[in-house]
Amino acid sequence: MQSSWISAEQLAQLSNDTKQAFISPLPAFYVVRISGPDQKKYLQGQTTCDINTLTEHNFLRGAHCDAKGKMWATFHLWQQGEDILYTGFRDEIQASLVQLKKFGVFSKVSFHDTQEQLAVLGISGPDADKLVATLGFAVPAPGALVAVPDGQLLALAEQHYLLVLDIAAAKTLLTTQALHLAAPTRFLAQHILHGLPYLEQALIGEYVPQNLNLQAIDAISFTKGCYIGQEMVARMKYLGKNKRATYILKAQSAETPAAGSDIEVQLEQNWRRSGVVVNAVNIHGELLVLAVLPNDTAPDAHLRLASAPETLFRLEALPYSLN
């Protein structure tokens, strides 16, 4: 899958400097259209979210896991007419789609690439709701979805939205709203500050959903019944097996570590491996990271990037409770 609705040259011209609400094109986020009479039944047995709670006014967060509960993907999905749209970062969607197609041959369900039809954008920043209203859209509450001309608007969190449009409408938006455009890294920085992870290639198949706090953002149903990986996910909850969680880290640094980079913690005079970078964005020397660490990591722990020991992190408060 390769997105072609915005060029590399157009992306390179977008700024990270805005301090106001902004619109970011997100060509690295893909959408798959899922069709067929068995679509909901099939996805119910494949994902951590309860597909039966899906309505035309909401969207669901979830994860797609292997039999050991390790994630191929995190995602958002919603209903569009007779179909379900399924979106996430390109690496995880590609990995998930391979598995969905493999088992889908036994059900009346089909999967369709939309890279030539649909574009994904983000709207975020201070007073993003006012920018949404300026665009002529209704402003959904967090967790809700509204139909907009030629697409849908999902409220991922307060002042943080995902906009999926037909490509023609997206291109028009880029032209008419040029003053509000910002680089994708600006949106991804807000994604990190909201504690919302996605899986890059290095971490696919490495973590169970609770390691990435998915239980805290309503991405796991513990009442829906069986799905692939459900036994391990339930064990993490009910037997207290989960020993890791995802945290927000900040540092002043020129580094932008790749997903999977090691983070070390200081123990007296020594440093030892403690965690792993999940997502990272660097804007003008401010490094923002989502990292998996032991869930008993102290707020004042001394943490550093193993590959660049001069990069010293501080823990930031999560916007939700892990309890």
C-alpha cells in the first residue's frame, strides 16, 4: 500500500512552528474497508473491542493480537454504510491485514485497500474544536463520530481529532486551509501527549495490549467473550501478570530515537536497560516519547536514552489513570 494523495514536496513545506490549532495530513495512516455479511461476527472474534457496541455515532479503539496476546496492530474502526473502516499506522495495518485475510477465507468478509480513495488527516492543538467548527463541521464529544461532507470526523480526545475524507475533498481542504496546515509531526506530538500509541514495525508482535495502556483508553472489552489472544489479555488483568506500562517522557535533545530503542534507568552508580521507545517526535529540540517501562517506575526515576546517554528524560503525567 502506498499513499499518493500528497507529495513528499508538499509535506516538506509544512511547518512545525504553529502554536494554534492546526490540520496535519497523515499519509502514513492507512484505511482498510471491510465488507461482507460476516464482517462484524468475524471482527468480534479477532479484536479486543466489542464490535457489537458499534453504532453510526461512535468509533471503537482496539487491538488485533496473535494467539499469545501479542499485538499485530492497534486501530480505530467505525461503520460507514454497510462497511466498516479500519485505520491505523501503515506498519501495523499491513501486519494486521495479512492475518485478517488469512483467516477471513473461512468467512463471508472481504478487505479493500482505500489508498486511492481515502485520506487521513489530524486536527489538534489549542482550541481545535473552534477550528473544527470553522470548517463547518459539528464538534463531536471525545469517543464520538460525526459525518462530514465526504467523510467522517472522530474525536480521539479533547481537542484531538482524526478526519477521514475522500481524496478529492482532502486535496481541496489542503488548498483552502493552507494557513492552518502543520507537519504530521505536530499531530503526532499531540498524539503522544494524549498517551495514544501506535505500533511501528520494530514492535509488532512484541507487546500485549495492557503494556501500551489500551485498557485505560477503552480499547479492551473484558466482557465480550472469546477472541484471538483473549486468554492472555484476561490473565494480565485478573491474575496481575502485567508488569509494564507506557509512559510519556520528555527531554531536551537533538535525537529522534527509532521505535525499539533502549531506555536505561540509573540504579545507584550504574545504568541498566529498563524500557523501550514506542513512538518519538522531536520538534525544535524537544523530544517527546511514549515508552514501555516497568509499571512501578518511580516519578523521579533517572532515565536516559541508551544510544545517546546525554539525553536525560523526565516523566510526564499521563492524561488518564492506569488503575
